[in-house]
Amino acid sequence: MSEDRLSNFLKTGQDWSRVRTNVPGVFVLKLPAYRSSPTRLAVELNPVDENGNPTKRRGFILRSSVELEDLNKMFQYEKISKLLTILDSINPDVEAARRRKKEEVIEL
């Protein structure tokens, strides 16, 4: 991961723009300044299709390592997997295929 490239993206990137990383489904997102919070970068987790394009308009945004730790704790609950299995059997199948332009990739 290049700290210089990330720093440059923070300075010159457009608000809400995202840059791919070499890890499928992990993006770097530029958040705009809001009230007392300055412009900053965050990690966006968004599942990708077979072409490496995000499958959702906006994924899950992590602003700090503490948020990641909290999320990891939540995924430890076995009941979440059981609940999703039940939802899979109840919900209708949905397919979403989108094509996106080729984007820059940041190595992690």
C-alpha cells in the first residue's frame, strides 16, 4: 500500500469517489468534510461481480480500525449465519449485473 498515493487521493480526489485496491471488494473512499469533521479517507467493503465491479451502489463504510474490530465481533455470532440461511430460502432470487469503466487500483 502506498501512503503517498493515498495522501494524493485525499488531496486531489473528488468527494465520494472510490478507488479499487488489489483485494476484491475492498475500496478506498474519499469522504467529504461535514460540519466539524474534515475530509478523510475510509475503507468501503462492497461485494464484487466476476468483473471486479461493486455489486451495490454503496457498500459498508469503515472509518477506523476500531469500527473493524467491532464489526469482527459481530460476525462471530453464529445466529447471523442461521438467519441469513433462512432469509435465502424465503427471499426471491435477484440478479444484478452492471458494467463499469476500468478504474485505478491501489495495492494493499
